[in-house]
Amino acid sequence: MNSKPKVLVSRQFVGDTMRQLRELYDVREWKEPGPMPLELLQEWIADCDGYYGSGDPLSEKVIEHAPRLKVVSHVAVGTDNIDIAACTARGIAVCNTPGVLTDATADMTIALLLDYTRRMPEQIQFVRSGQWKMNTPTQLLGTDIRGKTLGIIGLGEIGEAAARRAAAFGMKVIYHNRKPKPGLSPELAEYTSLNQLLQTADFVSLHAPLTAETHHLINAERLSFMKPSAVLINMARGAVVDTDALYHALAEGIIAGAAMDVTDPEPIPQDHPLLGLPNVIITPHAGSATFETRNAMALLALDNMNLVLQGLPPKHCVNPDAWVSEVKR
Ligand code: 8YV
């Protein structure tokens, strides 16, 4: 009889993780390129002790189907796809991977900022399509970021890392959180109200987690507060922005442009109106997508899961109340 704990693995991960998962556990792996269909997720999770994956909608309905589940090991930092309360009520530890993806995600923020301001997609296309006939002083001019103001909404670990990078590029950084961040030097980033930030920033960069409070935080009214020359950067979650309102703001020149690593819906359909706009850059939720970072995330998530399944406290748990619960132990 197989006495290894049973684990649902909903994605294929880099490095040595898959080998370790297969060695340690009786794994049920989803290997297809698309997401697991909901019915299958419910069917497979039903007799599992652990879930190891990212991005699947782990609603109360799915969790209800998993009476043996002790741990949700999410290979990501954001846990908005998981019904944490439902997990806590059932003594299921929800673990995530903060810290290890901070630098990669902050790097990507600056990459999007520079891609937009230096018109990188057009520059590359210009060369590839054979339009580069000579070097002209007026050809595909971008804008400097030095001296411009970056407004960060949600200055947590990633927002702060982005602020440090922006400051190194000579930008002025302002930020808005529910409260000023303790210990943060105002020389690095100055605290402002949300409206003040929207009215002042040349670039508004979103880094807040998706919660009931931040859902559609950037709506038509708030977009109208931004400068007509301003650019919105979204590294957080697509639904922090009201996508229809954003489309109208971009199409009607209420703001100048958007550079987004996340969208709502996600993935964005090919015929989505946003993709028809010239002032939009969209990348496929690739903020943490470097080999080193994805490997570190996968290993940290594996550690978290191993610890819980050995009856030990995980390194990162978003619902420690579940951990102290006696329901499953
Ligand atoms: C992705 C992220 O989830 O950590 C997060 O919250 O959004 C990203 O790192 C990534 O696709 C994980 O596989």
C-alpha cells in the first residue's frame, strides 16, 4: 500500500522541484498547457492531503470537496484566488512564497516603465520590419524618466524595491498605502493621499494585493484624476483596475498609456479591445518569471508543504489560525 501523502500538483514547475515532488509524494500532476478544468480540480483534490500549484480558483466549493486537505501550498505571493476563510475554518494551512520574488517583480516594473517610455516594442518592430534605413534625429523618440514622478500604490516589499530602483534612475517617488509605511525614509518615497498621488504622478504603479477593498480601486473617476500625460503600470492584479473604464480612459486620451503585466480577464483574449490600442503594452503575468526566481518560489513552496505534512509550522503561512486549529492534527 502506498503510504505517501497524496498531493495535487496543478502546474509543471522548473528545476528539481518536480522530481522532489514525485519522490516525496503520491502526486497527481496536471501536465496540460491550459488551466485544470474546475470539475477535474474538484475531482482530483477530493482525496489529497496537499495542493501544490498556483492560480487555480480555490473557492469554498472546491475546498468543500477536499476533506483530507491539510495544506494549500501556493507558488506565488498573492493569494486572492484562494478562499482563505474557508481554509482556516477547516484547519487547512495556506502557504505562499513572499520575499524570493521581490527583486524580479521590481525589475519587471522598471522594465515595463522603460519599455513604455523608450517605445521598445516599436523600436524592435522597426528594425525587424526593415524600416531602419538611416539614423534620423527625430526617429521614434521616447521620454526620459529622470526627473519624473512615480506614484506607487501599495508600497509593500515589492513596491519598496521598485521605489529604490526608480530613485536610482533619478525619479521622484511618492506612494500611497492605507497608512504611511513605518521606518520608510521620506527621502526614498513621500507619503501622499490617493487623490494627490493620482493628480501628481507621471507614472502610477500598482502593487497592492487584490482584496475587496482594492477591487476596481482604479475606476473611471480615479482615472479622470490622473494627468492626461500619465501612464498606468499594473504589476498587481488585473481586477485592481476597472478594465472597461481603463479602455475608455486610454481610447479617449484621459490618460496617455498603460503598461500592464496583469489583466482582467487573464489571460486577455486576443480580440480584447485593449489589444487594439497603440498606447498599451501587455506582458503575460511575467513579473516573477526568471529561472532563478521561479525556482526559488517552487522550492520555498515545497518546503512549506513538506513542513505542514510533517506536522511542523511552515515558513510562510497566511492563515496561522488554521495552523493552531486542531481540526486536522
Ligand atoms: C504568479 C504572482 O503567480 O506571486 C504572485 O502573486 O502573481 C506571480 O508570481 C506566478 O505566475 C506564479 O507561478
